Amino acid sequence: MENLSDYKEISDMIKASGGDAFKRCFQCGLCDIVCPWNKVRSFSMRKIVREAAFGFTDIESEELWLCTTCGKCPTHCPRDVQQIESGIALRKIATEYDILPASAAPIRGISGSLTGEGNPFNEERKKRADWAKELGVKEFDEETELLYFTGCYFSYDPRLKKAAIATVKILKKAEVNFGILGQKESCCGESIRKTGNEQLFKKLAYQNINTFVENGVKKILVSSPHCYHTFKNEYPELMGNFEVIHISEYLWKLLDGKKLKLQKEYNKKVTYHDPCYLGRHNGIYSQPRQILKQIHGLELIEMEETMENSLCCGGGGGRIWMETPKGERFSDIRLQQAINAGAEVLVTACPYCIANFEDSKLTVKGGEQIEIKELAEIIERVI
Ligand code: SF4
Ligand code: SF4
């Protein structure tokens, strides 16, 4: 920050960016009561909203980068302050001025990688479909009915690749006419948008929309709730209108339509974690549970804080790319809740949740006694 006129400009931008939404807040504090951060440290969305209403936000503050966009406080806010959108508006200003605190600094590298290679790992674009090499997955063409949009984590992350492979095996068993786009696929852009980098989000989104249109894609299957959310709710803003289906919905359809049969037993106590972007943001709670309940031998048990009250894993809003100190990781608490419930397996349907839970497993006491599974991995075992 060079001089006072910069401060004035930022102050005006802050006032303008949250606009009326910030001013609607009457400081009831409900957002702070429900926010998962207050389980591990003090954090006040109420304070952020208050300061922004007057243009007094400290744009260099680490606090601006804490919100995981879990969706809990907007569902409780009596004044529709739209804390997530308001918080992202503040991040946009910080991003525009390139004022990132130490905790958010990794986002610079992530943005570079997304710009250059279309993924956050700085992996080569041409290796995007390597995970599918041995599986005989066809490249999407005009004759293909369903695009399996694999997503970055399922394409490159060694742990999540296993879930992508399980998904492909299921689709093949059900004789689904599907294909992938391989290196023509780019990151969906959902999480980088939540860090305030609107420009990069649009670049990635337009790349995907053009690719979908050029290849005649109409129906898209996704494993990540983040891809699901942005394709379904955000791409239409950019004239990208496609039928989008999450793997949990699709598996339910395949089972319901008798295209898949659950033949084997899975004799374990299983608990299901609702990912924020599947549950609270998109209302998908029942299908994953219905699927699991149909599996012979599987006992489905619930943890505390389920469904609408599900505890965030900590990975949304770009937090997956930021370091969260030990003692402040929501996924540690969630894993402990699963262990306390007596689960032998914690199953979920989101790459960020899986990545965070696998990390927590290494450090939480008793972590070695519980398995982390993606929904498709369990189904693939029993068909
Ligand atoms: S819940 Fe809404 S009205 Fe209440 S303090 Fe938070 S933002 Fe303000
Ligand atoms: S969206 Fe979730 S993490 Fe963000 S402030 Fe609200 S409750 Fe906290």
C-alpha cells in the first residue's frame, strides 16, 4: 500500500462490493455461533461484515481467508447478508491488489498452475488422462452419451485416482456409453473463484464450455461436488447449460433402474459424511444414504452433526490449498466423530473431504482403525 489515496480507493471498493448485503446485518451473531472455526479458534464473520459495512476492512488480514464457504452461516442468517458472496467480494479486492497474507500465499502458485496447465498441481496437461491408460476408456466423441468429467484431484492425486478407476469400472459394468475428455478437460474453476480470482475462474469456465460445445457434450457426470456446483449453478451465468449429475445421484439411478446389482456383502459399520457442496449447497443428502443402505451386510450409522448440520472438512473456499495448523483442522474433529460413532469406514463423495480425512487419519488418535472411502470405491467392491 503506497499512499492514502489507495486506502480511500480500497475503502470505497469494500463499501461497494458487499454493498447493501453488509448493511443488512444487525449483528445478531448467529453466524459466529454456527461457524465451525469457533470450535478450534476464535473467528467472527459478524465482525468482518460489520467492518466491511463501513469500508474499514483490513484487507491484509488473514481472517479474510478463513471462511471455507461451508454454507452454514447463510442458512441461519435472518437478514440474508450472503456472507459467502460478501466474503468473496473482499477476497476479490485483496486478489486485485495482490495483497495475500502468508496463509493465502500458496494461491499465487496455484493460480499460475491453473493458468498454465489447467490443474492446481502443476502437473502436465498432457498427463491428465494417464490414470485411465490401462482401463480402455474411450475419448468422448459425438456418439458418446455421457461425459465423465474426471476433475483435477481424480485425474492426478494418487489417492483419488483409485476412486476414478472404481467409477470407470462401475460405468463399464453397467454398460454406460461414456467417455472422457482427457487433456481437453480443464479445472472446473470453482475453488479458485472462491479465492476471489474471478478472471481465472472465467478463463477456465470458458475453456470448458467451449470444449463441451465443440465436442457435443450434453450430459456430464462428475465425482466432485465442486465441479457439480459450478457446472450446475455457475456455468449457466456464462451461457454454459448442460445436464449435470453427481456420481451419488447416478449410482442411485443405475441401481434403481436395475442396471447395476449389488451382489456381494460388505460387513462393516459405515458412516457417511455430507460434503458441504453436495449437501448444504445442493441439497443432496438422501441418495448416498439410500445407496449404502441397500448394500448387504453394511450397517449405516450416523455421526453427530449430519446432513444440514454436517461439519465441514475444511477444504472449501480454496482452503484446500492453504496450510491449516494442527489443532485447527475440522477434518480431525470430523474423523474423531466418526470414530466415536463406532464406524469402521468413513465414506464420503468429495475429493477435498477424502484428502483431508486421509491426512487426519495419520495424526488423529485411533485414526488407524478407520478406513476412508469414496462412495464409488464401496460400490465397485460389491457389484
Ligand atoms: S447472522 Fe447475519 S445478521 Fe446476524 S450477525 Fe451474522 S451476518 Fe449479521
Ligand atoms: S460459510 Fe461456514 S466457514 Fe464461512 S463464515 Fe459461514 S459458517 Fe464460517
